[in-house]
Amino acid sequence: MAKQDLRVGVGNFPPFFIEESQQGIFLEITEAIFKKLPEFNVKFIYMSNHRLLHEINSGKRIDVACNIFSDSQVDGFLSTALFRYTDVAVSKKSAQLDVNEIDDLQNLSIAAYQGAKELLGSDFKRMALANPQYSEHPQPKETTYMMVGGQKDIRIGDINIFLHDLANNHYKSEVKIDLQDFSIHRLWPDVYSHMAFKDEKLRNSVNKVIKELTDNGTIEAIYLKYQ
């Protein structure tokens, strides 16, 4: 039987979606899901996250969008929670910082990703607005560079992006540091995004596959692969 073409919109930001190498945590999870649905011929279309929402709402260019948050104004059907973000605070172990709650950040210099103070809760926002040493940056790698270089005490952002930054030759070969040189302060619960579908029946089929791959450990194994 002929396969049905399925256009799946994905982002383009490492280490979740990497267009150049056709790899990434979220891309591998998506591939694992559609391997269980062989009746579809899947084509991945890379674009910005902002564009993903626009394209799934228009329904003209893609049939499925990956990495859509539940509070998005999406004209479609959301899957169960799937793609995991783990925002953490990171410091150098040598600094011996005692950071166990948001208030412990108040007197520290902080580099965070753009929009963090709107996303990480009211306590964090209050701290950020009262802290003259707090700054946000559009490129996550800037926050890693500033913390590693000693310009900031703390880097705030997703742990998988931080690990991806550390894999860069600059840190591995020149600076000669790895994860063991840092303290990870887990101050926030994980946040999840979804796949969005134009077709409700397909969404329901994918949800069954997500449950299967969650129960048998396939999805968690993909996350662990990138640790």
C-alpha cells in the first residue's frame, strides 16, 4: 500500500533539533514515534519556533508541528506532554555557592536566557528585577561563556543546552573543563511541550505510541544519550 505523506515541522536549535546533522534530542524522539506508524512517509521541515506555530495554524505547509507549548494559541490538537526542558542554575564548583532556592540568587551575578524572568515564576521575576547583576541574553551560549569566564556567578537555562555548549572544542580542548567542574542547582520543575496536529485521529494514534515508548523506556533512553 502507498504510504501517506506527512509534513512535520521541527525547530532548528541545538541540541534539540540540528538541521545540519539531522540529529537532536527532540528529532530522535519524533523519529522513534513515527517508526511505529509505518503507514506514513515523514518529511521534516525545519523552521523557527515562531514560524512553527504560524504554519500549523495555517495548515498549508505542515501537518504536524513539534515543540508547541500548551499555552500557545494553536489551531489544532495537542499530543500528551512529550518534549522535556530542564532549566537549572549552574555555577563553578570552585565558587562553592550554596544555592538551594530562588532567594539564594539575590546577591549573585546571573546570566540567563532571553525571557527567563517571564517564564521561571513570580519569585524568580521579583529576584531578577531587584538584582542589578542580572542580565538576559538572546544566545544561550553567551550565558555559558560568561559563567565559565568568570563574568557571572550563575548561568540559568536548560541543562541539555549547557551540556551541548560544554561539548564545544573550546571548552574540551582549550579550557579543559567538563561537567564535573560545575554544580547543578535544580530550582524548577521540568517543563514539557507537545506535538500539534491538524488531524485529531493522527494525534490519538501518536498519543498511544508516546505511551508505549514512555513505558518501555525508549524516550528516556534518548534523553540519557545526550547527558
